[in-house]
Amino acid sequence: MQAQTRLLILLVCAMVVTITLPGCVTIPTSTLDNASTISTTMSGSAATKSSADGNSLTTTHYLVTIGGTTVYAEAANTPAEHEMGLMNQTYLNENAGMLFVFPTEQKQSFWMKNMRISLDIIFITTDKHVLDFYQSVPPCTTDPCVLYTSNAPIRYVLEVNAGFSEQHGITSGDTVFITPSS
């Protein structure tokens, strides 16, 4: 359990560091691969993790331009990344966020369980237009948590700081440009 907690802390720190500072973090973990070590190297645009078996995972980042403003967004591509999202994050840089990328277009629901900051949740269609959004969604403080659901099938969700949509005049139908960050 203690090793799992350390790994979770590493992953959260990696998300923060990836957005803010270059550096390198190495922690020993005895539960992952028979006393292997995971090294996480931050370049400012991607985190590459390699284990003793030589497998590498890369955290993808995108530049998401919406309403004339570009957001530097970490991608959540897998079900595990979708579930984790920005959970337990205490701070999000201005014009930073998380882009949830789904394999197929369908209605999506989000909640704010284990969130510590308020967010705007922006639902984006396959053809990259804002479908709808929720502004200044607060962290969940009751059980069950409120669900925030898209009005129609979508392919992407962008989570950004609370107030972003209002500050940048985001409206339904706005065109969204999503490009990989190098």
C-alpha cells in the first residue's frame, strides 16, 4: 500500500512538473516489477516512463486553441487516465488543462469526485466544435456526486480553470483546434 501511495504521488507530481518545470524524478518501487525502478524524465512537453523491462510510456500533450486562446493540455487517452483526470490536483496553471480523448463519439458524463479545485468542463464534438460546457463546477462534497453530462455525443472534453469559458467568451459552436505539442 505504501508503494502504491508513492506511485500515486509520483504520477500527480509528474503531471504538475510536466506543465511547469523540467527535471528528472526517480523513485524505487517494489510492487511494480520485482524491485524495479521507474524513471520519469520531464522535457516540458512529454513525460517518458521506462521500467526495467524496457517498456516506455509517453504522456501526450496538446495545444488546444479555443475562443482565440491556446491551452497547453495534458491528454487523458486511456480509461485509467480518464478516471484519474485532474483528481487531487490543488492548482492548475493559467491556460493549462486536461484534454480527454475518447475512442468513439458518445455522450459523456463527468463528476468532481476527489477534486480540490473548481473547473470549467467543455464538451467538444468529433468535428472539433464546442457542443456545450459547464462553468465553475465545484468539487464534489456530497455522495453521490453530481454528474455533468454532454447534451449529445462528443469525442473530446477539455477541463480548464473555473472562469476560463467566461473570461475567453467561449460559446457553443466555437471552433476548436487540437494539435499535438512537441
